[in-house]
Amino acid sequence: MRLLIASLVVTLFVGVAAAAELPSQVDISLLQEVARAQERGTAWMLKQQEADGSWRHHPAITGLALTALARSEKPPQGAMDRAVKFLLSNVKSNGAIYGGGETDKYPNYSTAICTMALLATGRTELTDTIKRARRFLLDSQFDAGENVKESDTSYGGIGYGKRERPDLSNTQWALEAIRLTESLETRAGDDSPHTGSRLHWSKAVQFLQRCQNLPASNDQPWAKNVREADAGGFVYMPGMSFADEAPPSDEKTPLRSYGSMSYAGLKSYIYAELKKDDPRVKAAVEWLQRNYTLDDNPGMGPQGLYYYYHTVTKSLTVYGDDTFTDAKGKKHDWRYELMKKFVSLQKSDGFWQNENNRWWENDPVLCTAYSLTSLEILQARRYP
């Protein structure tokens, strides 16, 4: 951890002293608090591991916990061995990684998270398993044919299951896993991936566009009536936003943008290799600038707050700017601010937990996994 702190001393705050809204000097005490928070969080997480190697007997939650441990400064190999064994016990004949019972509903969500967890371990013996899981995700993209037309809102997206309706949350997890594992499909000495091993990214972009409040690129009726406050942001799926208090009255009713999905949309555009000057990317960034905050999930309040922090961390990391300027022109050292936020929210026993139970976030294992991985990315200054 001392090397990480030293690296941050050199890189995190260099050149920011002149900006009054940024830290005027290196906050060594905060960096030390972050290191301690990680140690306490990791120790707490290890105590929660079940006898079968899982967390909550749930592949996706186990995958998130394993990712946090694998990215830590001193990965606990024994706990990781047990977690990997549990995930491998849930690999299906088609390459998917998910459990039984309730998780049967979520094969894509679980497979995407578990794929990235296995990748994070760096264990070459898992490569074939990762590649098979990746192929499952590729096959889960809604494509033309099989009763899906290009005009259908499902086109290009990925849902909980192969024939489940797509949404932006599942799509962003899958796109991230597919992009991060792309290099595994490249032959030695050959820059071109294997035939059939690439996602139809242009089709994925079509789905992403239909989740964005941007009339110029969204062909859905509700997007033609976008409110100024929502312009550029994203919703959960074409025709539906969790930020709306009631379902839309008709297909022309505009939908409210909200924070976690807007960062998910930005990250997904970047993985689809859209550039910063692309109108769709610029519009997303402008919405995020107008709604920059770490106090809540914009449009959703406390709901999904740790998912929001996790997505902010990944999105702004891959976006690549060291500071983020809000709509009022204030520059934010967003890494510093996020680290400070995580330290302030950690419970005395070492875990993180959302008092709001939406999307399982009253489960401290889930929130702690989100938090530890976010802190590791923030210190590394890159993802993955």
C-alpha cells in the first residue's frame, strides 16, 4: 500500500494547487485512511466467506467479492482459491456461469460479473472457461432475425437472460466483460480476433442510443419530447426509467434521465469506441456535468447508491480525464472526492451498507465489494 500512496503523492495532486476548488496540498492523512479502510474492508469481507467458497451462495455476489480481493495489494490466495472453485462449480455446458434457484433468472448478469472476476485473478488456467463464458455473452445479444427486427427496441441489447428483454444495466455489464476479454480471442502474432468472437458493436450502439434522451440519435417516440433537464442522460431501457414516479401514459411521454444509467451509458459508448467529440458522448457528459454529485444517485436519491459510485468510478476512469468540470465551471478532483466519500461512509466494523434496500444494497457484502473495487481502481488510476 505504501507504493500506491507514494504513486498518488506524485500523480494524483500534481498541478492542481492553482485551482482553488481542488486540494491545495497532498492529503497524506486521507491516503492513509484509504489504505486503512481497504484493510478493514478486506478483513471484514474474508470473514463473510461461506464454507463452500462463496459469498451469499450467489455466483454474481461471489464474483464481485472475488474481483475486489484479486485487485487488492496482497490478494488472499486461499480465499480466492475457494471462490474460484465455487464459480467453476456453477459453469454450465453452454459456458454461462450462474447458480440455481432465483439466479436462474440472471444468467447474463451473473456470467458477465463472474467472467470479469475470473479474468481479474490473472490465472491462465482459467482462460478457456473465460472464453466460453464470453461466447455465451456474445450469443446473448439481441440480433436481427429470430423474431427481432432492427426497428425493435430490443435490437442490439443484452438482458438478464438470452430471451429476456434487454436493459442498459445488463448491457453495460456484458459490454464491459466482452471488451475486457477481447484480447483473449487474438491469435499470437495476429491482430485480428477469431471469426465470430467479436460483438456487433454497431448494433450495441443502436440499443444504447435508444436509452439516451437525445432526439438526434434516438428514433423512439418518447425521445422526441425530451425535457431540457433530461437531455443527454440515459434511462434504464427504451420506454422505461426507474426515475419516473409512474409508468409513461403513452409512447410519447418523455422519460427522466438518472445518474447510474447515464454513467453506464457513457462507459458503454467508450467501450464501443465512440470518441469524446462524438455528439452522443458530448451530450452524455453535459448531462453528467449538470448533475455532478456524490451525495446521491441523481434522479434516484439513495437508491442504488453504491452501484452508482462503482459505475462513476469505472466510467470516469475509462473516460480518461483527471478532473471533471461541472456545469458551473467548478473543477472536481473526482478521484479524491470519491475516496473521501468512501472513507466517510465505512461502518465501524469495516463494511459498507446502503440503508436503502433497493437492488439488494442493504446487503453489506454487495456494497463492500463495490466499494473495495472502486477504491482499488481509484488508486490505480486505470481500469482494468
